[in-house]
Amino acid sequence: MGDILEFLFEEEKFFIRTKKITKEGFFPCSIENIKNATCLSRYKQDRIFAILKRKKAIQTKIAGQPGRRFFKIDHNIINLED
């Protein structure tokens, strides 16, 4: 789970720096990008994201045309778990 979170943190930082994060704090991240960075299949990604969503550590949504997966990290929840 740590590899995915680390990757999402880095992606979030990138989109903040480039001012491409949404007003609500969401940023895009594809299944392929995560797979390339973590070597985790879509199935394993989905299982980890389900756990993180249950803990309310992340939010996800599909937006755009074609649909893209967007993430929002709740840093308050993540910091409480450390």
C-alpha cells in the first residue's frame, strides 16, 4: 500500500507545482502510470484503493471524455495513521 501512496503523493506534488490540480484537490493518475511505477496490476490497485477509500484516506472519481481516473488524498487521515 505504501508504494501506491508514495506514488500518489509524488503525482499530487507534480500537479500542484504545474497548477493542474483541480480546485477541489483532485489530480489525474492512470492505471498504466501506477502499474509502471509500482508493478501492481489493475486488480491489486483496485483492492488497495478500496481499502484506502474505506479508511477515507483517498477519494476517487472518473471525469472527462474519455473518462480519466482522478484522486484526492486526505492528508489528515494519512497523518493520523502514521
